[in-house]
Amino acid sequence: MLSDPQRNLVNLRSKDTTIMAIDALPEPHPTPKTRSTGFSRRIWRVGAQITEFKLEGDGDIHLVLFGEGAYLIAEMPGAKCIPKKARDRKAMIAVRKKFEARCGQPTAQWQPLGAVVYISGVGFFDIPHTQKPHAVNFAELHPVTAIEFVSGCGA
């Protein structure tokens, strides 16, 4: 959430990539608990369709992204969960407000969407879990720092 001791290692200038390129990264073993990979030290920007979204129990909005035949999870934390010391805190809060204003309030149930976006977020390798669909290597964009709507949600 850009509030960890290594937060200053993250390059906040987004770099364009694809979901397929992220999906092709080797899955680190064990799952890193620090920013030990180049992927986790940068903000990445991908073009994608948001196929569905929901509110998680921890207050994050979970987005399922699809592009080039691959899936990727992106997460937007709630403002109350973002520590004051977090880098790019204002961007994280603004992107969630923008998403909710355009696409509606998330619920605990999956909601289909279909919006096409360019979305940016910090690279993160999550622990393997039951989330489906997901990147084969459990890579995510977490937290999301920017979103540009191409179509859908009133674009």
C-alpha cells in the first residue's frame, strides 16, 4: 500500500506493459514479503477490460482485469485503510472515488462491468489463494494509482 519501509524504492512514474507480459513473469518462490523484484518496485500501466468487481472484506475493491487472453487482479484500498505516511496516498484515494462515481458502489457480490480502461498500479505478488480468475503467477496491481476510462461507466 506504499506505506511499507521499502516504499521509497517504488518508481512512481508508470511504465506501459501488458497483462500478458505481467502474466509471463516467473512466479517467485517463496512469495516475496519485501520489494525484492523489479516488478514490485514500479507502477505499471495496462490496457484492460474490467470484467467484474466487488468489495472485499478488508475494504478493498477487487477488480478482475482481462486482456490478451490473460487475467490480472487490481485492488483499490479504502481511504481509511491507507496510512497517512503512504506515498501517493492522494492518488489512491482519488482513483477509488473516480471509479465509484463512474461505475457505482461495490457490493460484497461480484458485479459484471465490461468497462475498458488504462489502469496503473504498483506491482505486487500475492500469495497463492482461491481467487479466480487471477494471473497464473499471482501478480497483481495493488494498489491502483490511476485509471483512464476508454469506454463503459459513462466514458
